[in-house]
Amino acid sequence: MALEFACQRVGVTDCKHSATADTKEELLAKVAEHARTVHGVELNETLIDYALTTVEET
């Protein structure tokens, strides 16, 4: 079972990006890269904790 994160689930309604990975660590790396390169945001512990609450298993 894979894990999925979507920007829309954290309130970035104009971004259709989603990322999937087999582990939480892999997923966070993908999310952090997308947040940095597309949204200009560096993830901190608070943002990571919030993002993880929106992750769904697919």
C-alpha cells in the first residue's frame, strides 16, 4: 500500500500536485522538494506534522 499527499488537502487549492511513495520518509522528501521548488516554502516541523495528518493510504 502506498502513501499519498496532495497539496489541495493542505489548503493549496490552486495546485493539483500529488505525490506517492511507499514510506513516510520517501514521501516527505518528495513533498519537501515540491514545496521548495514550486511554492518557495521550506518545510519545518510544524508544516511536516500538518502535512502528515493529510496523508492517505492508497
